[in-house]
Amino acid sequence: MRTIKGKTVLLTGASRGLGLLIARVLAQEGATIVGVARSSKGLEQFCSLLNGNAIAIPFDLSRVEELPILVQEVKHLAGSVDILINNAGIEKYRAFTEYSLADLQAVLSINLVAAMELTRLILPEMLRRDSGHIVNMASLAAKKGSPYNSIYSASKGGLLMWTDTVRQELVGTGVGISAICPGYVLHVGMSADTGVPISRLAGASQPWVVAKAVAKAIQHNQAERIINQDFITEGFTKLLFMIAQFSPRWVDAVYQLMGIGKLNQRRIQAQTKAAKFANPKNDCTKN
């Protein structure tokens, strides 16, 4: 079993949601966490929760071309990165025709391109040391697209396939790479942000279960973890994805029965309402 104790972890999306819980779990295992996020206020909470085992770096990952600067700052503050966790992500619920080019670029840049570029910058040193691990936080949406969330699904699908490919390239080295595929997560993160209840049929996971799965993936060099509500739901989910390889339309019908599309349509309404509340000057009404 690979050890986490004494390792330096670079964690993106560290200021909230699953990021905070992943940081706490790995800190409990004895790691030092370098947390990256846009929110300085959120990073203050991150540091206070970890009681000195944390280094915070405010950075906007959408500035992909500036990631070499981030990596240099990490090396200056913490030394070499032993474990990279690409956790940062955003969702924008829309019908596909309602997305703007800016929406496409934002989701793909943060969810996929930033993860690939950070890994491209950090992996060579891991290979020179013949030691290290990379964790990419994917999603069940990487296995089966989620309607009205197509760009997020595409970004996570790309993340999963890229992880699979790099893993094959790393065979015979001391560097591992894992993909974590949670479904809906209760209470924290993007699923909870909209305030729309999760479908019972879809299943929902406790955030601590997902965070602990990250640690286990590192320790056991697991290729991929699918996480859902419980052992039975996880088994059903895996079976569903297997059937989808033979009959995609049948699984489409199952998703309709589970209400995935309607759930995401309600999330469109919730996001639109939240955006109008946050930017009241942009809410134009007729007199």
C-alpha cells in the first residue's frame, strides 16, 4: 500500500465542497496540502480547518496559460509535488443550443484543459523521481451523458478517457493515476448549489465517502472508482453503464424514468434565478 504520510499534495478547487473534505482526509493521513482556488475567503477557511498542514495559493485556473507560474510558486512554497488532485470544476446547466462560446470555453478550460496542463507540467518530475500519483475527479456524467448538462458531461468524459490513456503510458513506472467517478453528492459542491433535490432513483453519496475514496485510490493505485449511494446502487450503476455499450437507447429510457433530464431542467431555472439575484441590473423587464 502506498503511503500518503509526509507527502505534498497539490489540490485544486480546495476552498469549498468536496475539495475541503478531500483536504481534511489527506491531512489526517499526514500529508501537507497546497490548496488552489479563486476564493481567498474560502482558502482562509481551508487553512483554518487544516491546522497548519496547509498552504493556500489564490489562483484562477481558467488562466491556463499562466499555470507554469502557479507551478513555480508551488515549488517555491512547498517543494516538489508528490500527489496532484485535479478537483476544480464548474457546471452550467443549459439546453445545448443555449450555451455561448464563453460557456463552452469556461467549462472545458477549468474541467479539462487545466487538469491536463497541470499534469503536463508536474508529471515529468514525478517520472524522474519514479514516484507520485495523480487523481482526476471525473463523474458518472463521464460514463453516460447528463441531459441539459452536455458540456460538463463532455469535459468529464474527456477527463476520464485522458486518464485511461495516460495510465497506460505510465505502466512500468512508479507513478500512478486514478479517476474518481461520483454521482450526485449530498450537502456540498455543485449538486447542492442549485438547491434542487436529487432524484431518489439516481442515488446520492455522502461527501465523506467520496473524499475517503480519493485516499484509497492513492494508497492502492486504483485505476477508477465509481461511487454511488451504497454497494447495491454502485452495482446497478456499473451494470447500467455496461448495458449502455450494447443498447444506448435503452439506458436513455432508464435515465428518463429516473428523471435526470427534468432534474437538470429545474437546475437551469435555479441557476437562472440565482444569476438574476446576483446581477439585478441585468434583469430587464418591460413596463
